[in-house]
Amino acid sequence: PGLVDIVNSGIHKDMDYYTFLDSSSSFSHCFSEIAELGFLYSGELSEALPLIRQLGLKMEKQMFESTGNVNTQKGIIFLMALATFSSAYCIAKNGVFDLTSFQQTSKEISNEILLEFEQSQEVTHGVQCANTYGFELGGGARYEASSGFKTTLNYGFPILQEEGLIHTNQAKKESTLTKALLSLMAHNNDTNVLYRSDLTSLEELKEYSKQALNAYQTENYLKFYQKIDEFCMRKRVSPGGAADLLAVSVFIYFTYNKFNDAC
């Protein structure tokens, strides 16, 4: 709802499904560099963030070049880069991908990241949200990183793990992903919504998402889902933060199911 997909562009008139294909293909190869960096890293975790960001900025540049300066995936570049580095670091260190170790690693890397809001000389969308609503409500991707992907691990990943994406048909995959997205929308303090609207709109969207999630696979589900879609279009809001967390949830799901046993 409100997001770019293959059917329409939601509220985003400057991009479409193919803009996302272009941007994703422009920087996706860089994730192997980040994984290698994490796998071989032997320094203090508190000093890893600048190295991750260096590659992240390279990816952002490639994204903007491929889209004609449209920001399709700046948030996901940051979150997925951190998740990729942390995962590879944990696998190298422990021989397995362990969720507790992954969460602790991400926290240590992002230990001082919230201080950037106070130190920033630039008044970005993220800085405005953090200043207006505080870190927990308005901290966005930085808060998620500093928490060790708390929202992702509590509300996205468990649904994917329970419902499954491996060895299921396409319809089942889409159903599972939609359910996980609704769960994230119901619990995520999405700064995309806060910046475009306000706290009241965010709380309304979370409530509608909870209703749709509770009615999932019942005869009333589509009615609740349509209500979310209409709300997003009417309020001109987009749960892009939840979409980013869904992508990270999918990454963690596949990493967990491939590397959870001793390598």
C-alpha cells in the first residue's frame, strides 16, 4: 500500500518498478565486497562503521547515476550493508549464523550512531524526525541499527520462518511476504510516514495494519487491506521503512537457514 510495485507507483510519481530494477542492478554487486569485508574483519567493531559507510556511499552514487538522481533505496543500502557485514563477521567468528551474535554485533557497530542526529550540520529528513519525535519514534534506520534490528527480528523474520519461503510456490511466497510486511507496518515507527504526515497518521496506519494482520486469510481480510491502500493514497504516505525491514527480514531468513548449522 502506497509503495512502488509492479502494479503501480503508489504515491511515488518520480519512480516506478523499473526504476527499482535499474537501481538494484547498479549496486547489488557491492554486497559481496561488504560480505568479504565483514568476513575478514579483525578490528574493533566500534571502528567498522566508517568502512561500511565508505562502500555504502559508493553504492548510493551508483544508485543516483542509474536513476537520474532519484532516491529509490538509500535507506535499504544502509541497513542491508550493516546486516551483510554483521552476518559475515558472525559466520567467520562462530562458524554459524546465530541471531543473538548477529544482533550484538550490529549493536556494537552502531553503538554511537544516534549521536549523529545531534552532531549533524545538515537538516535532513531523518534529523527533523529525530528532533521532533525523539530517537525511539523518529530515529528511523539509525534506531533500528542501534537496536540490533529489533523490529526486523521481532516482527518480520519470525513470520517468514514460521510460514516459510524455501520450497514453497510463488503464491505462498507472496502471501507470506505480504503477511510479514503487514506485521512490520503494524509495529514499525516508520519515519517515511512521520516525515510526510504526522504521528496521528502513523498510529492510524499501524492500527489499520494490525486489523488486516488479525484478519489475514479470513473473508474480511481484503476489506481491511483495501482500507490501508486508500488511507496511504489519501494521506500521501508510504511505509517505505517497513518495506526496507521486509527486505532485511528476507536476507536474515535465507542467511539463517543456510548458515545456522556448523559450516
